[in-house]
Amino acid sequence: MNDRRTVFKTLRDLGIRLTPQRILILDILRKGNAHMGVEEVHAKARTRFPYIDIATVYRTLHLMKKIDVVTEVAIGERLHFELTHPDRKHHHMVCTCCGKAFNLAPEYLERFGEQIHRDFSFEPDVRNFTIKGKCSLCADKFEKSDSIL
Ligand SMILES: [Zn+2]
Ligand SMILES: [Zn+2]
């Protein structure tokens, strides 16, 4: 993971001020579970800065995205954010029942991409590829409710 010092240095090098709000939002993303929605980040930020509005959170996240400190992930209809992991790039599997996102190591899609390329001479862009489905927890729940009926 991009550690705190590296992130702060990136910001400073780009001349972006390290305001307390910006530091807080980055810390929330770093400590929280990956893939947080704007509302979730906002709710957490408000415990420290009760008057911070969601527009500020949005703007900060977008600024961080522009400089590649934060990655934006579409999970269902909603956008989620996580700190960019320079050496831990991953894709996402998203559960359509509970909305949770799980990380998928890049090898899976690299292999898939190579096969597509071999068979069709087509170079797929899988960078923002998200696989939708049902997570094991939700699958379990469905099985149990089936057996009751
Ligand atoms: Zn699920
Ligand atoms: Zn992720």
C-alpha cells in the first residue's frame, strides 16, 4: 500500500496543500476497508470535522484520483474509492447481493486477455474490468433458504 509518507510527498511535490481535511480523508481511506463510497467517507470525516460537507469530500477524492493517489471503482451503480496500490494492482469482483467488493489478482485477467489476443488478435483493455456475481456468504444464505422451503 502507498504509505502515508509517500502519499504526502507526492502531494507536496505537486504543490497540493496538505490541509487537515485532505489528510483526514486519506487516512480514512487508508485505515478503512478498501472500496469506500463517498457517503461512507463523509460519515467518517464528520466525526472529526462535523461541518465538512459531502462536496468537499467529493472534490478531495477527485483531486486524489487525478494525481493517481486514489483509484475509483464502480461497484454496481455507485462509485467507490480506495488508495492506489502501486505494487498491488488488482481487479474487482462485486457481489450483486450485498454489494461487497473483493480483490482479484491481475494474473486472472492477464491470462484471459492473452487468450483473447491469441484467438482473436484483439487486445482487450481489462484495466477497469469488474466481475459481477454472488459472494460465498450470499451463496450460502441462498442455499440455506432453499433448504428450508
Ligand atoms: Zn454477497
Ligand atoms: Zn480494490
